[in-house]
Amino acid sequence: MASKSGLEIQRDLERFVSKWRSYSGSERAEAQTFLNELYAAYGTDRTAAGAKFEDFRTSAGFMDLHQPGVLIVEMKKPGRALEEAAEQRRRYWQESSDPESDVPAARWVIACNFHEFEIWEPGRFPNQPRVRFTLEELPDHYDALLFLQSESIEPVFSEHRRELTADAAKHIADLYVSMAERNAAPVDEMQRFTMQLVWTLFAEDLGMLAGYPLQQTVERLLREDDPDSSRDLGHLFKLLNQKGDQNRRGIYAGTRYVNGELFAQSDAVYMTRDELEHLKRASEFDWRQVNPTIFGSLLEGVLGDERRSELGAHYTHEADIMKIVTPTIVRPWRERIEATTTSAEARALLDELCSFRVLDPACGCGNFLYVAYRELRGLEAELKARVVDLAGRDGLPKPKDLPYYPLANMQGIDIERVAVRIAQVTLWMGHRQMIDRYGGAEPVLPLQDLSAIRAADALQVEWPETDAIIGNPPFLGSQHLRGTLGDDYVEWLSKRFRVGIKDLCVYWFRKAIDHMKPGQRAGLVGTNSISQNRARSASLDYVVAQGGVITDAVSSQKWPGEAKVHVSIANWVKKPTSSPETFKLDHRGAARGAEGAAAAARPAARVRARPRQHARAPLLPVRLDRHDGRRRHHRRQGAADHRARAAAGERLRVFGPGGVRRHRRRHALHARARGSTGVGAAVPAVAHDCLVHPLDVGRGSRGDARIRHLPARHRRRQLAGGRDDRAAGARPLDHRLRA
């Protein structure tokens, strides 16, 4: 089953809200239907996730829903106050652990009365909910419940203000388009001027520039018969790049030295009265509520492409960003934080965290970097709290002068200069917002140096030393490379990477694994060709060959954008000191042994045998015992039945020759093995032990399980013997399929 994107979840939740907004019945009548449909909106089958209704605990009674180790839900009838659930919440949570089975207490607790939600994290924040919102607000707060999609994804509790952000971005976009249409200045100057305006509007509402100098200047200009914006705004922007106090009087008295290269050039563009009106309306928004990542993504659609004149319609949802940030950054660090046992150990880990660098080599407007920075500031706060708690436990004085995570640790590369400017402004805005959320950090003014985010072709320049790599490389298909990039560039790609012409994202995967050091992690989004056919051999197979161990992967999901591409997501660690015991495919965990493989090889799994294997590959031995041409059988079999049979070690019937006539080599192999060309003829019990890459387990278009056999030369290599992969329990293809 393809993983749902954030946009798809949001749309399904809108339908969910439409159905349930008028419900006024009892709790008992519809609570289970309500929760089943809520799980389904996140693309999750409740029973497959292990969530149980009416789970009994001796002194606490029956929990309305319990997903062991993950979630408790306490439902109330519409109109009942959520505060009435407080005592039940507490008792249920206290009794939700099971030491004998090594199941911890549920991390999350939801109180809900059909029209309101409270999300609690009692183990860390026992005295107040992480967030509270109404049913109508659920689509905007969908990422607060991301644990319904997978317990491995961190929920996001920030206020997104998506509609407000989009409205603010529209006014700025209209202003820029108006200037561009009349050719008010060179494109580079207009782009820089627009970002100067955006940062100043934000800084005024956050109290970084006292007295609202920009807003006052615009209002004064609109009162004049012949306003000269280039003169007055030019003066303001020069003051923001001035270290001394000269000329800081009147409405400019609250200005300060900003620098950060943002105002190194004060590009004061002359604006018409209509453009000043756009700017005035933009200044009336509460910019404290604007989401920098959404704003930057939307605005990039205007500033980043001269051929477009409309505001961008798409942005990357944080639910999708967290599918990389959680396994590559948050989860490994949180595990290390929880493993500390002394204050000195935690303090040393804090120093290590504060030196941790993150690189996005295709950073665009900086939304991946913003989310990474926000989560690292959150980890810093957790670790500081642990330092203090452990010191108090051991009777030590409360530590002082603890370091903070520096903004300058964010690194990025993008080929578009305007995207780099947007990314820098996005992070400067985030820097100020995180101080409100997590406490003090380095001063916000002068602006912190973000020269580590630079404009360049990431494939042609050296990447900086870093500790983790994340990002979303361009989705340009191999068939479009010459028309978009030109013959010379495509020939250079072919010579530089020596894998021929592939989808553009493939080259980022290769460069990332080559750049990494042992123990470092990476997570990238790619077109789903990286898990298929020849593009896989140049990307994921190459990652594995260089020592990469995939820890989390999404086989296929839609990605928001005009291209409507389907993507695959891969997170890996390079040459770990000990191989992870589990991996997560499409948010489901599986052990790396045969039992985990059987659980992962669900019915409707598309299983591709790989031509070559490597000793370090995170491979799953899957046993496929019989072939049967009757595809109707698979349509009748339910998914749960197939999983149960696989887990019990039964033979799996897989898609046979009747449905693979397109693949003549495969058909010929089947015919040779059974000595007949009859479509429905049963094949004797021929054992196939095939090594399966985690991303090779996905859903076929018809729900049929199928296997592509190895070419003859590779079967001979396997039969020649002596590979390390056999130690994992896999065996070569049966000799009866020898070409």
C-alpha cells in the first residue's frame, strides 16, 4: 500500500470532518466507527497497526482504544467536557505498560468528544496537553496526529496558520508580479528587494525593529501626492545596514544594525501607488503567525521562475519532511539522549549535539533545513532538561551556561540564487520563532551568518564537511534531461558519474553516499524509479554497495506539485558499527531476519530478484515455493490471510506465467521448468530463495505478487557458490531453473 502524502491526509480529513461535524449521538454508538475512519484517513488499518478496542486493565477498566506502546484514546459523547476524562487518562496511562512483555506505557493519549481533541504526552509533559483543537481545525492540525500513520514519525504541534500564510504570500506575490510586469528593476534587484521587505515585516511584528518603521513609512508615502518609495525605503534599508546610530531618529529610532548580507545592497525599487497598497495590506497581517516554510515555498513559485506569474500552488507538507527528519536526525539523537545515565554524560552529549551539522544539497527555499533546525532546538531543550534532572538526582548543583544549537550549523546548496535568499530568510525567521518556543540562543541581531547556504550546482561543486544529509533533489526524468539541461551538461553527467543517463535525482544519491563518513546518516526523496529497474542499480544498489544500510523507506507515495510524481523515500546509515536489527518499510517495522521478511512480504507485494548482491546489503531472505497461474486466487485472498499464512511459514502462491507474457524470458524459464507451455499448468514445488531489497517490497498495480527472475549469467554466478549472503539464510536459485 502506497504511503499517503501530507496533502492526501489533509484532503481525507476534510471529508472526515464533513461527515462527523453534525454528529450528536452517544459515545458507544459510533466511537469505534469514528476511530476506524480516523485511522483510515492517515492510510492506516487500525487492526494491522495493533490497536484494540475495549482493552481491559484490572483497576483502570476498559480503554476505548489501546495501541500498545503508542496510543490510548478516551472517547466522550458530544458536548461532554474533555476535562472529565482527566482521571481516566491518568489511570489508563499508568496501567498501559506491560513489563513482562517489555511493552512501555503508551507515549500518546488522546481525549476526544467527537468535536474536540486533546493530545497528551504524559511521560514528558504530564500537566498540560501538547495541543488542543476542534474537529473543524483537524485538517490544519493533521500533523499533530502523525503517529496514526506510523509511530516512527514525530508529530508536529506548531501552529501552521496555512490560510493566513497563503494570504500573506499572495499579497507579496502580487507586489512582485506587478513590479516585474513593468520591468521596475533588474530581476535580481527585485528579488532581493522583495526578500528585504518580507524580513522587515516579520521583524517588526516580532519586536526586532521597534516602532514599525516600514509600516509607518508606507502609510506616510500613501498620504503623499507623489510618493517616492525608492527614496524613503532606500533610506530605511541603508539604516538597517549601518552599525552606528547616525540618522536613527523619528520613525527610524527603533531600527538596528541587521547585516547578515541581507541589506548589504539596499535595492530600493520605485513602487506605484497600487504596489504600495499591496505592501500596506501585507503589513496588516500578524507576521508572528506566518509559517516560514509554507511562505517560502509558495513565494518561490513566483520569484524562482520568470516564466510564471502566479503564486505557487504547492508546498512540501511537514508530514512528508518528517519522514526524513525523524529517522535521520530525531530518532537517533533521542535514543542517545534517553541512554544517558549521568549529568556529565548528558552534558558531553549536549556539546556533541551543538556541533552537529546538517546539509541539504538541494535546499530550495529551505523547508527541510527549517524543520531540521526546529527539531534540533527541541532536542537541545530535551537534553538540557535531562542534564538538570540527572544533576538533581545525584545531588549536584544545577548546571549553568549550557550551550545552544547554533543556526550556522545549517548548510545548503541550490542552483537558484533566489531560492538561497528565501532559504536564508526562512531560517532567520525560524531562529527568532524558536527562541520564543525553546528559550535563548545566539542573538537574533545582527543576523547570524548563513553563508554555508550558497548558490551553486550541487553536482559540480564539492560539498562541505557535514554530519547528516537530507533533502529533496530535483524530479527531472532521464527522458527530459537533454531538453532541459542541454547536451553538454548531460554528457558531463555521464562522464562524471559513469552510470549513463538516469533521472536527475539518482546523481544526488550517489554523491551523498560517497560524501558520507562511516556512521553518518542520510535521507533523500527520489522519483520512484530509484526502487525500480535500471535506475535502482545506479542509486539504491550503489548506496548499499558502498556500505549503506537502509533503516526507513517509503516505497511509493504521491508528492505535491504540478508534476504529480510518485516518489520513493530512503533513509540510511553508512557502515554502522552494528547493523540495525529492524527497518521500517512504508512505516511498518520488520526484523532483518527471515521472520521479519515474511511479515514484510505481504500479499500484493511486488518482489524483484536483484542481479547482484553485496555483503553489506540490508537484504531480506524471502522463500517463494510454488507458482500457480490462477490470478483469481489472489483476488479472493484477503491481505490479513496472506500475512498470517506467510508468518506461519506456509508456501506462498505467486503470480504465474499466465500474467507475464510481456516478459518473454521469464515465460520461457517457467515453460522450461515445467516442460509445458500450458498457461494453467502447475509447476512442481520448485524452491526459489531470492534476496529482496527493502524498497523492492511494494504493491503491484493489480494486487498480484510476482517475481522477476535473474538473467542466466547471474544465476550461474549464484550457483557458482560461496557468497556471504548465504550466511543470512538465503540460497541460490534452484538448479532446475538453470538456463
